[in-house]
Amino acid sequence: MILVLVGVSLLVFAMMMLLPPGQRVAAYVTNDRVSPAQMDALIAKYGLNAPAPLQYVRWVTNMLHGEFGYSITASSPVLKGFTRFFPVSVELVLFAAPLIILTGIFLGTLGAVRKDTPVDHVTRVLAIVGFSVPTFWLGLLLMMIFYGFLGIFPPGAISTDARNIVFSDAYHQYTRLVTLDAILNWRWDVFWDAFYRMVLPTLNLVVINSALIMRLMRSSMLESLGQDYMMTARAKGADRRTLFRHHARRNAMLPVITISGITFAELMGGMVITETIFDRKGIGWWMAQAALQLDVAAIMFDVLFLGTIYVVINLIVDLIYAYVDPRVRLS
Amino acid sequence: METKTDTRRLNTIHPRLRELLFTMRRFLKNPLSVIGVSLVVIFGLIALLAPVLQPPKYADPYKIPHTGFRIEPSPPSAEHPLGTMQQQYDMLYGLVWGTRSAFRIGVLVVAANLFIGIILGVLAGYFGGTVDEVIMRITDIFFAIPFLVMAMALVVAIGRGLKAVVIVLIILGWPSYTRVLRSDILVTRGKDFILAARASGASHLRIMITHVLPNALYSVIILASLNIGTTILTAAALSFLGLGSETGTADWGQIISLCRSWIVGTPGNRFAYWYTVFVPGAVISLFVLGWNLMGDAVRDVFDPRMRRR
């Protein structure tokens, strides 16, 4: 795993080395009025013309000391920007991820159990839509219908009024997750405000990202229903409910667990688009802005950060798999 | 359902033809497959006939002609059958040439991915050992970063534009083919007929090309068909984010990004600009849907495990 992380950092570094030093120096510039002479001085100071291996070592050392450079898009050091943007994304993931998994598993199971009925056809069409519709278009459509036409579910993470409350003295930001903080502060008006604006982005992510799980769950459930142990269970007199829940679905879940890592990667890609469209200033939004404005420090940090999270998630998925699958657990 | 006489009649014809008939019947039985292939064919025709359907006005046909600079999109009219986008770019022209552009990008990227992916996959799967280890660790690294995020970073590094998007998708897209092909080859490699070929003195290259590859190729081809859709979605997403083509290029993602400011209508008519948001996205969705359904159809028809069910 460490090896993969080193590889990822090398890859990120190699990508950014494609840019000329004059653009990479942006990571150290903290204001927008810098003369060419000062730029050259900065390039010399931070050794951006040095041989690549030397620069790589310096970059990694800096990172291990917690120095990630200055981000123009966050107009603050990268780490500070990160603490501001990260909670916004975490909050959306906390809402979306469980819903994605539950929707996928529920509709997939439903399709398999009611195979070839209208219910099955509807769930299959839903999965196909999730695969084919671009995330950004679905988001725009949702906004057009709900916000543009019906005038509900506005974009943004929080309204100005609620923001004023959040930043007032009487209000404590315990976790920086707006909804959770609101409950802890017993401010239900803030909670509803934030929750209300979370509906469309969540819906957008769920429709797109549950398709893969839905489809896999359906096929693996069908396979599991055709196994001999189902016959055995039926012969022993188990009712339909036990049959489906304990015998079929447990086994059908295994491949779904393996795929959940991929779902998570897609979710992160979906966050970039969803946060951009619904104007939620999270990591995805930051990444998109950084890419547009050549904010090298932020791009390197974001890619590395998301890569690290993804590697960790995959590790967790492997551990869960090992725990759930008796064949692995007992060997 | 085949009747008895039907089967007997089939048995008298050449086995190859019989297989073909079986394949066709299998394919026509599933309405989704037929829809998928029809969609791909229709889009293919639009792409091929673009110069006839919408004769280009400039030397570069991928530039959408626009009549005026008025920001506000205008609704469908005789002159602009699908209306215009922001700055009066003609929607129909953009979508027709966008189809051609999508085909070019999709086919080019996936062909290049296949080429790289197959070579590395065959090397890794057939030789195993150190070669396998090195190639697989490299694919691990590629899989360790979310695709869209890495694509964004690489596009920035190369320098924005449609060309950069294509290069990036080629660089990043091959690992999935390598993985799938490698695991298929690992299965094939152990089969007796490979051993027989080796014993009869066939060279490594010959075994690879005539024995191993054809047996392991199906899943890769299915993956390729499914990936054309995904490739176009990613390219469109990059253009939408502003990293792809320039404003006014006939490119689907670019067209939608031109339309994103128009989700809220005028005070009197809240759906005033629905056409400018709805139409281009629907076109992308149908295109991707077509390739996805076709990928499924190819799997149903050719994959030996699904075929006889």
C-alpha cells in the first residue's frame, strides 16, 4: 500500500513537472503582483530549475513537514483552504454514500426477486439511466425543474442568514459539518436550511452512482438464487423471507462489497461536477477551480489527498471482505 | 421457440452459417440490443453525413456558426430548428458536428487504449514473473487515483484543449484492458492446447497471437464497447468544466457548459430556456446509452458463458 502511495506521488509529481517552472512557482506566490525579476528569484530560491529527483525529494520533505504551498483559489495556504473545504464535502458524502449503497442493494435485490416483472424492468431502466446520463446534465435538469421552475431547493451550501448565525459568537462550530453542528447547537432553523440545500446534490449523486451497485446486486442475487443451497434451504422449510434475506442476499453481497471501492472513486469524480453545479464549496469544487486557474499547489494536494483516501478505502474494503467472507476469514 | 423441423433444416446448412443465424436470432430476441445498435448506427450515420446535413460555413467545420452576439438563447425557429445557444450559436449544427467529434474522440481513444492495453496485458499474462509484477504495479498506481480527478490534473499539466483531453484519455484509459486481458490469459495459458502447441514447437509469438489472444479477446472487446460511452462522458465532463475545447467548438460538453447559465427562465416564463439545457444532454445520454446497450448485446451474443443460456 505504501508502495502504491509512493507511486501515486511520483505520478502526480511527474505530471506537474510537465509545466514550466514559471507556472509551478505559483505555489509559492502569495499575491498577484509579482514582477518577472521576483519570479526568477523565487524560482531560484525554491530550486524549481533543479534536477527532477532533487525537486521530488524536496517536495516530499516539505509535505511531510506539512508545507503544501500557497493556493490562489483558496487565497490561503493549501492546508488552511483544505480545512475550510473538506467538511463541506464530507457532509455531502455522509448523506450520499449510505443512500447510494442502500438504494443500490435494495433495488438490485428487488429486481432479482421479481425478475421479469414490471418492477424488474423499472429498476433495470433506472440502472441504465444512471450509466448513460452525464452527471452534469442531470444536475442541471434537477436545478432547472426544482429551483428554476418550482422555486425550491436553491443551490449553495447554506443561506446568508444561516451563515450569519453559524459565524456568530453564540454558535459553536464543533465539527464544521453544518447539519451536525446545528443539531449540537440546537438550531433547527440552521439544520433545515443546510439540509434543504443538500437534497438535490444528494439526489444527483445517488441516481448516477447507485447504478453500478444496483446492476451488480441484481445479477449476483440471481446467481445466488440459482445455487443448490437455496434448494436445500427450501427443502428444510425456510419461508421466502428467510430464504431471500439470510441465504441469498448474504452471499450476493460479496461482489458488491468488492465493487464499493470503485463506487467510491466514481463518487469523488461525481463530487467535482456536483459541487461545481450546485455551488457547494468543497474539495471537488476546489479541484475544479484549481484546474481552471492553474493553481498547482492545490491540484497536487487534491490529487494526492483523493488518491490516498481511495487507497485507504480500498484497504478497508479488503478488510471488510475478509471479515464477511467465511472462506477468507477461516483460511 | 424453435420447432423440430426448424432445427432439422438448420442442421443441413453449413455450421458457420448456422452459428451466424443463431447469433442473429439471439440478438434480435432482445429489444434492448436492437435499440442499442440502432442508436449507434443512427449516430454513426449522422457523424458520417455531417457535411451534407449541416454544410460547414468556415474552413474549420468544428466551429459552430453564430448569428450575432446576443447573450440570450433564442427558441427553435425555421432558421435554427433546435434554437440557438448563448451568443446565438446554432444548436443543430453544434450537435451534428458534435456527433462527428464524439465519434472521432471515442474511437480514437478506445482504439489507442486497446492497442496499449492488449500489448501490455499479453506480456504480463503470458510471461508472468517480473514482467507481470512490474506492469501490474503500474496499473495499480493508475487505479489508485479517481479517474476524473487524475484526468483533470493531467489536462492541466499538458495544457488545456480538446487535443490534450484526447491525449490524457489515451494515457489513462489502458489499465482496465490490461487487467482484464491478463486475467483471461492466465486462465487460457494453463489449458492443454497451449501445451500441445508448445510441444509441437510453436514460438512464443505464434502461440500468443494464434492461440492465446483469440481465446481471451472477448471480454476486452465487450469492455471496449462499453468504454466508448464512458470515454465520451469523461471528455464531455472535462469540456463542461472548461478544460476541453474552446467556446464555440462543436463539442457536446462545451455546448452544455454554454447552456448552464440558463436553467432559470424569465419571470413570466420559468421554463423559457428549457430547450437549450434539455436537448444537448439528451443527445449525449442517447449516444452513451446506445454504446452501453450495444456492449451488453455483444456480451449476450458472443460471450460463450452467456450465449447458450
